[in-house]
Amino acid sequence: MKKLIPVCKKTLCMLLSALIIFCIPSIFLGCIDNNTYDGELLRLHIRAHSNATVDQTVKLKVRDAVNDFIADNIRKSTFEEAYAEIGANLGAITDIANGVLRRNGFYYGARARLNNEYFPSRMYKDVTVPAGYYDALIIELGDGKGDNWWCVVYPPLCYGEDFEYKSFFAELFG
């Protein structure tokens, strides 16, 4: 009988360990995609000239000016409508970006275009946008080789609120 108790304890420990190993990950995996957006998206991607602090700072000023223009002038009731209006306003968006650059002493210029490009997974508040290819308004400042900023024009996940990226685990344990 005394020899049976240690065997039972070992067996129980192994079963509990297996339960933890197999059940806990499935709980986490079940939580990750609860708020995944799977509809049409039109993203905004602003690429800075370089990673120099001044280029990163002016990138954010361009972002603010372009966001203001889009929020005030682009109807976003459907993807097709947002895409068409952004396309029709590429010249104005380029002019806005160039104006911000000039007012801040930068003369390397900006280019705005619509393109379909790959984006990594991103979380906006409680909505996860999965990685994949998306239509996007691309704004390149100068060489466009610096760190970038992106958000979503349609549906409007960027406008009216500040959004910040947080990983699932940072939110869970943070």
C-alpha cells in the first residue's frame, strides 16, 4: 500500500502537467482572434525619409495634416467610396504633405499613391487586423526609407481617437 501512494502521486502529477500543457495554450489561442476584422480595409501608410529624429517628427506632422484632411473631406460609408475619393484626392494629399514638409524646412518632397501591399497583423483598440495584402494610401516622404506609421482609413479606425499598438500578452499581463 505504501508503494502504491507514490505511484499514484506521480501519475496524478503527470496528468495535471499534461492538462496544463494542453489546455492553457488553447485558452490563449481562443482569445487571440475574438475581435478580428475580416472585411474590406483601406489602410494609410506613411513612410518617413529616414530614421533621423527630425524626419520621424515631420512624418507625424504629415500624418496629422493628412488625417485632418481625410476626416474632413473623405466620405467613408463604403470601401468603394473611400477608395474612389482617396484616388480622386491624391494630388491634394500630396500637396498637403509637401506643404507640411516645406513649412518645416524639408524639401525632399512627398508622393501619395494607392497600392496593394502586405501589412503585418495590427491591433487597434479591441479590433485585430490580421496580416495580409491590403489596399493602402501610401505616402512616401523623401526616400521613404525610415520607420513608418500606418492606420486604417476605411473603416475609420484612426479618426477621432488615439490608437496604440499593444500585443495580446502585454494587454493580458500588463
